[in-house]
Amino acid sequence: MKKDEFNNINQVGYWSEVKLDIVKKYAKAYSIILAKKKNLSHVYIDGFAGPGVNISKATKDFIPGSPLNALRIKPGFDEYYLVDLNGDKIDRLRKLVGENTKVHIYQGDCNKILLDEIFPHVLYKNFRRGLCLLDPYGLHLDWKVIETAGKMRTIDLFLNFPTMDMNRNALWRNPSGVRARDIERMTAFWGDESWHDVAYKENPQQDLFNKPGLLKASNDKIVDAFRQRLKNVAKFNYVPKPMPMRNSTNSIVYYLFFASQQRVASKIVEDIFSKYEKWGAQ
Ligand SMILES: C[S@@+](CC[C@H](N)C(=O)[O-])C[C@H]1O[C@@H](n2cnc3c(N)ncnc32)[C@H](O)[C@@H]1O
């Protein structure tokens, strides 16, 4: 593949390569375990799949994207459901995948397609199980998808919690300046308006202008509250502490969450996360 055959392929930072590695390692372990369970079939779902290929910022080499990694895993999944909003990316993905009747590729908004067309193929009563990756750039995911995945009891989920987009656009120290559209995106991702009470507390000290102000909570506090929602509202039994993904200046870009109904799944992911724990800014 020549680089100039592809416009618009994203250059990805080291943290994205780490994410791809983590998901690939778990997907392999998952597929090995599920392939042994003869009464169950297992599928891979990628809601924000991308074009199937990225360019490494560090080496300038092509690296496979998340759907291609999944397709290369042996033993294979029984089916693959891949979604992206962007038509050019879907065209590239279709070319890379080629003819394969096990692969179902959709162009459109995964917030609708997952609920209407894909999750109905992964029902508990039909002995189906799925590994689902939801990897948006920012606040582009609806809580309804996450909650449905949890309550179906068939899905193991990797989820990108987009801290940088939240902090830049929605969780300002002075929330009065935040655009209505960004408040809506935050509420859609969180599932209700309770994020506001998590993110802000009344500051008993007066500010410079002698007005009572608000104190903004730390990333840790906000992430921990979301972790509790995955357990208490979406009803995932196991949600290990998420992995912070840092950029070259050591800022947290997002947290990689994992959620599952199975203790063994959670243990495997904790073990994988721990191998990347010492990874710092590159
Ligand atoms: C971070 S990239 C995914 C990268 C991919 N997981 C990988 O590691 O190779 C996010 C993708 O989400 C797509 N996207 C954005 N909004 C979407 C939506 N509502 N539904 C489906 N895809 C969407 C973008 O076109 C982009 O390709």
C-alpha cells in the first residue's frame, strides 16, 4: 500500500498505538475463550471503526486500525459489525476487508445503527456474545448505547471516555460560558444532567469579584463517578479502574474504560492494563 493512495488517513499518537495494543490483546484472549464454548457464538463490534488503517506519528509507518486488528485474530470471531459515519473511511475499510461474508459494514451514526441493527444480533437468549469497542474522538456517543450494552448482559465493552474534549468544551471552571451545544453533548454522553453535580461544588470562598464561585472537580473524581454509573445504571458487574491515556506532554487525552459481566474478563483486562501502567509521556 502506497501512502499517496490514501488521503485523510489519521496520524495517531503513541497513546493510540497503546490503545490498539490493549484492545488487540484482550480481543485475542476473548476469542480463544469464547471459541471453546461450543454453545455460544461471539462477534466483534466496532462503533467508531475508522478506515482500518492509521499512520504512526512516531514511525510514519502504516499501522492497522482496530477493525483490521480484530479481523486478524485467530481463532476468528463468528461475525464482525463495523460502523463509521464517514463515507470515505467506510470506502477504504470496505477495500481493505474485501469479500468476507462474516463482515457487516455500515456507514452512518453508530448511536442509531448499534441500537437498531447490531445489538439485536447479540441477544442472550440466542446464545450470542460480543466484544464492542466504542472509540469516538470526543463527546459523540449517546449513553443509551452504553446502557443498552450493559443491560443486554452479552457485551464486553471498551470505551473511550473523552476527557480532553470534556475539559476543553464542556467542563469549564466558569460553566456560565459553555455553549448550549456542548452542554447537550455532555448530557447525551453522561446520560442525564447529574454530571453537573459531580463536576461542580459551591466554593465557600468569595472570588476576586466578591461573588460566590464554583469549584471544579478533578478528572479522577469525574471519571470515578462515571465508573459508578457503568456499574449502577448500565448494570455492568465489573468495571476495572480505567487506564489514563496520555499525550506527549503528559496530559490525559482520554481514559480507556472496560466493562463486562464476567469477573474473569475484568481480571484479564486488569492484567493487561498493569503491563502498560508504567508507560508515560513519549
Ligand atoms: C478515533 S477514530 C476511530 C479509530 C479506530 N478505533 C482505530 O483505532 O483504528 C473515530 C472515528 O469515529 C468516526 N465517527 C465520528 N462520529 C461517529 C458516529 N456518530 N458514528 C460512527 N462513527 C463516527 C470518525 O469518522 C472516526 O473515523
